[in-house]
Amino acid sequence: MSDGYVVEVKASARKVSASAGQWVREHGSRRQFSTKALAKQWARTMSPPGYTVWVQDAVPWDDSVDGYVVGGRRVPPRKDPDPGEQAALAGEDDDA
């Protein structure tokens, strides 16, 4: 890539963030930053309550950008990670 860090605002970010959608309408789907850290900071400012907008590195074969601005709902980890009790499937032998 060229100087700086170029991102493409993806549809997932536009779906969860009106700010991201407005930016794309006014400026286009790509934006250049001097650093990845500044791109990440900009993405955070577009995160609405209950959703997260973040920067994800581009796939290696995409030479057109350095990263993607994506969005979605981040689910917090379960407070009780215990999956509960498990039972044998019908027809299984316990002696196996």
C-alpha cells in the first residue's frame, strides 16, 4: 500500500452506524489515515450504543486497502461458562 493506512468502510459498519453511512455518502467508501491507530480511533467514534465499529486488517490478497472498517454486535462472554451436565446418546454403551 501507499503511505499511511487506507481503510474501506464495509456494509456491516454502515448497517450498524448511521455515522459510518453518512461518511460514505459524503466522502466515498475509502479513507486514508496516517496510522492504523488513527483509523481505529475513528472507527471507535462511530460505534453506536450496543454495537461496535472496528478496524480489521485486509486479507493478504487485497492490495487495494490496508484494512476494513466493519461493524456488529459484540456479545459479552458468559458469566457462567459451565455448559451444564451431559448425557449419553440413546444406544451408546457406557462400557465403551
